[in-house]
Amino acid sequence: MRLDLAPRLPQAVVSFRGATQSSGHAALHEKLLFALRRMREAGGQLRLCDLHPYMQENFRLHRLHEIFPIYPDLDGAIQDW
């Protein structure tokens, strides 16, 4: 997992490139939701990218795809900033 911060802006992208599965989904979801809340409080955004298909399905099952903007890759995630 990699975190890229946009310079001088409260925006971040979490890339899951190379991550295939996580056994601690609940802990991961909790940390991402906490980070998202903090980013929004600062007027920013948190985006996710490079999710493995298994992780994408897990996000859909928990309806997190409705909360987090999810992009296929890092370039797509930062393209419109």
C-alpha cells in the first residue's frame, strides 16, 4: 500500500498496487474511514486506486464503493486534481 499526498492540498490517494488480499478487512476499512473523515474535515479528498478484484468485491459487499472514489490506477486518481 502506498500513500501519495498532493503538494499543498489536503488530498491523498491510497494505492493498493501489489496488494492481493487482506485478512483484516474490518481493520483496513476502519482505518480508511478514519483517514477519509480526517481528509474531509480538512476540506480534502481521499481516493483509492489499484484495488485487486478480490478487494473491489469486498468493497462492493460492504458498500464502501459508495463512500470512496475508486480508480483503476494512480494516474486516473490524480488526473482531475
